[in-house]
Amino acid sequence: MPSSIPLRFGLIAGVLAAVVAIFAWVGGFLTPARISGGGIANVMQAANGKVYPGFRRAHAKGLCVSGSFEANGAGTSVSRAALFPSGIVPVIGRFSTGGGDPMSADGRPVFHALGLRFALPHGEEWRMAIDHTPVFIVSNAADFMALQQASVPDPATHKPDPARVKAFAATHPETAAFLAYMKTAPLPSSFANGTYYSINAFRFVTADGQSRAVRWQFEPEAPFAALDPATLDKQPRDFLFDDLLARIRQGPLKWHMVVIVANPGDRTDNATVRWTGPHRRIDVGTLVLDRAATEAQGDCRDYNYDPTILPKGVELSDDPLPALRSAAYSASFRRRAIEGPHPDAVTTAQAKGDVQ
Amino acid sequence: MTPTRFALPARILHWTMAALILAMLLIGAGMISTTTARYPALLAWHRPIGIAILILALIRLGVRLTHRPPPLPADLPALQVAAAKGSHYLLYALMIAMPLIGWAMQSAGGYPVILWKGAVLFPILPHAVQLYGWLRFAHGLLAYAFFLLILAHLGAALFHALIRRDGVFGSMAG
């Protein structure tokens, strides 16, 4: 032990400084380039052009649905998840359109999405955030960040500079392919007749420990119909949401959950790559949505559809996106929670008597 | 007889919890800094360790109330005595409050409080999103307060060990 008092004070200061340094390093304070959930929320706010208090930083406009999942038992061959044995599980969900403006018009070529929360026995839950496109626009956090940064409006024109997104796409062929797909692929005419894809690969594990990479999709019983791109911008602002409210009043809407088992060689670590060719498909049950309500009246808004909330029997794969989505959704959730809920577009329109 | 050291259960609890609480602060700071696979992995550790700390803290409170700790040195200045006593009240309060706030905020946020796959703890608050927002804010803020308090605690312990050499450090470490 050092004998002089200043040296011993120096030793104490050194120990404390080392603890602070370790904490700062682990917390990312020394590595500003590290991408956090808060950093993603920040760039999305910037890309939105402003903060819409109380709303999700993405998929801000939504509608609540609820119903049940009727499992047929077939899923038990690939996963021990409590969703799969024959039986009925209550479900709540939230349909949404992509983008951060909660009052945006529905007639845009954007993601149609569905958040689902399956309430399983013993408090277990399975949450999903599924989209109407089979693949995603980027494959990892750094690319997501860069693409959002390229979409931030120019301060002079208040519009994103298309050249910047083009420049990003030029160096990211998967993003270029996705943008081309969004331009050409027919957009479902309703939330009710879209197929919703897990986007990401997950792993299913059976009771005896067999683990398989899978994706899944919810295929509608309602026949597909496409929106006419020419009339897209002439549609009423909330036409997709109003259509869903009207359809559910006519009767329950149904989707089949189809599990796609990966073939050897399928990419599980890249959500921009489709699994092509024949695959083992397992229809594991039917999602039945029989009630819909606006966000203010329903019970879906205040949940975070975090795709990493999984039951026993379902695990994350080596796809980096679910972790990114989880961290970003969580940052968005804590921000909008403290801001408090604000009236949603469809509730506001109904109050004004804009719809039936 | 006046004890010169903390009772053995108190010492075991102190050092076990020291490791767990430091790990928790680092896990918490680490997980919100990243969007990699470390995020869900660290989050999965954060909940069971938090509940373990809550249980250990309650046991420790019982041990503290039933075992007399060694007295502080008689020549310790009044201000340092007040700082020692006050900071220990705060440390106990935070050891119990932090996991409770974490559990409460996850409940209010409508999240399943997953200890490990298949084991979900019951909620201790109803689903209330704005309450979640404030509790989540408090959880983060108090984590920084806890970290600063632990730094002060460590600094004071080393001050007793290296500068005053008055046996206080040895009463827990010895």
C-alpha cells in the first residue's frame, strides 16, 4: 500500500474513475457511432419532419381489432409453443399503415401492417409485428439508420431529397429491389385481403429439442383484390380503416397462419432475401378477427407489438432485425407513453361525423 | 458485546448483492445503448436478476433489523456519520425500489414480466400506458442516482480503508 496520503487519495480516485469509465464504455457514451433504440427513434422523428406526441414513431395511424386464434394442432409438429395445440387463444391486434404521420391519408404505396398479441395460458404471450410485404427494405441496423437519415427532409424544401434515397439504393441492391417491388407489386385493396408476413426468420423448437428455422405468414380467406394505383390519391383519407370497420360489421375476418419451414441454404440472417422455390408449408390454424374499434375506443394502442416477445418453443434466429425492432419499438413506446395518448385520426373523423 | 464486524449473513448478502447490483447497472446501461442481439439477451437477464435482488434485499433488510451492525468509529465527524447513515437508508431504499419500479412499470406497460421462457410473473399494476411512461422515466433516473450513490459508497469505503484506517472497511470486507 502506498505510504503517502496523496498517493492513497490518488488510488481511490483511480478506482472510482475506472468504475465510471467501465460504465461509460458499456453504456455507449464512448462510442457515439453505436446504434441505440433511442437513436433509431431520433432518426425516425427527424425523417417524419416532426414529433407527433403520443403516437408511435412509425406506423402511427392504426385501428384496433380483436378475436381469437383457432389452432388445429398441426403446429405442434414443429414447435412446443402454447399457441399450437388444438384450441382457442384470445388475440388483440392493431392494423396500421406505414409512416409517422398519424393523420396521413391511406392512399399511399406504404406498408400495411398488423400487430398481434396472443394471450397464451400461464401469462405467456406471443407478439408479432407483421407486414404485407414478404421481405424488408434493409437487412441490418446500420443500413436502416442510413436509409432513415437519407429520408430526413431537407430544411429548405421540407421534403426528402430523392437523390439521397437513390444514392443509398444505388449501393444497396436489396433496397433498390424492395423499392421496385413496392412500385410494381399490387397493393391490397383492404387490410382484410392482404397477406401478412413475419418478415424475419425465427426458430421453432419442439418439446424434444428439435430446432428449425421458419418464417410464417397470415393468408386471408378474403380473395385478394388490388388497389388501382391511378385512383390511390383520390381515395378518402381513412378509406382503409373505414373499410375494415365496415367489413368486420358484416362478419368475422379470417386468416390462416402458415408456417414456412426453411430449406437447407435459406438465408435466416437477412430479411431482404426471399425464400424461393417449394417449401414445407404447415397451416397451423385460423386467426378470426370479429371486432374492430378505433384506437381511442379499442384496447390495442397501449401495447408494444415487440416481435421478440415470444413463448417457449419460439426463439430468435440469427436475423439481426428483431433485436433492432425491439429496441426501437421500446424507445418509441416509452416516449409516446410519457407524452400520453392523443386522439387518433379515425376517432376524430367519427366525432366530426365524417363517416357513417 | 459490541460487534466489530458485520454478521456473516450480512457480509455474504452485501458482497453477493454488490456483484448483482453492479451487473444490473451495467446490463441496464448496456442494453439501452444497443440494437444488436445483445439487446434482447441483456433484457432477458435484467428481469430475473432484478427479482433476485428484490428477494435478497428483503432478506437483507430482515438481517439488518435483527443483527446489530458494528458501531461507527467514535471519532468520526458528525457530518460523516450523517452521510454514512443517510446514504445507507438510500441504498436500502433503492435496492428495494428499483426492482419494484421495474416490475411495476412492465406491468403498467402491458408487458409480460418474463423471468425465463415459460415463467411469467403476475402484474403488480393494471395496464396504464402513461403510468408506464413515468415509471420508466423514474427507473432510468434512479438508476443514475443509484450508480452515483454506489460510487460515493465505494469512495467512502476506500477512504476508511486507505486514509482513516479505522476498521470500517474491514468490518464488511474482513
